[in-house]
Amino acid sequence: MASRDLRTISHALILVAFMLGLIAAALWLRGGGLEPQASAQVRRVSTEKEGGIPDSGRQRMDMIAELQKINGRLEAIDSALRGGTYRIQTLEAKGDAKADQGAR
């Protein structure tokens, strides 16, 4: 029983060693330098339309401008609702009229 366990462990270790060898070969054949990301080439910041790095500052400024527009619209609606009187007209749906007659 112990020899069977040892044989299983040895097969597993051989498989792991083989896979590590494949990984090492792939990294070696990949080419290119193994430079850290910090020393990678610096790209120019541009808009997303140009295919460059997204400008997060510009995105935030656009979001703030849109939020200010929405706040202005909400303030206009709020002042209209607070200052005026409104006539509300409701229409009865076709299905609701039949349901109301059946309930009576």
C-alpha cells in the first residue's frame, strides 16, 4: 500500500516538473525583455477616441457638467411644482373598465 502511494506521489511530482519546464520554455521563447512594468514605455495620455489611455480627469469633468445640467432641470421642476397649480386628468384603461364592472 505504501509503495502505491509513493508511486502516485512520484508521478505527480514528475507531472509538476514537466509543467514547470513547459512554463520556463514558453517564457524563454517568448522573447522580449523581462523589464518591470515601471520602466515600460510611457504612453501619451489622449482621449479614448484616439485609442490612447483614457483621460480620467476629462471624464470626471464631463460627468460633473452633466450632473449640473440634471440638477438645474430638477430645480426647475421643483420650483414649478411648488409654485403652481396643476390640473391632472386621468384616463381609464380599456382593461380596467371591464374589471371594475365585474367586481360590482
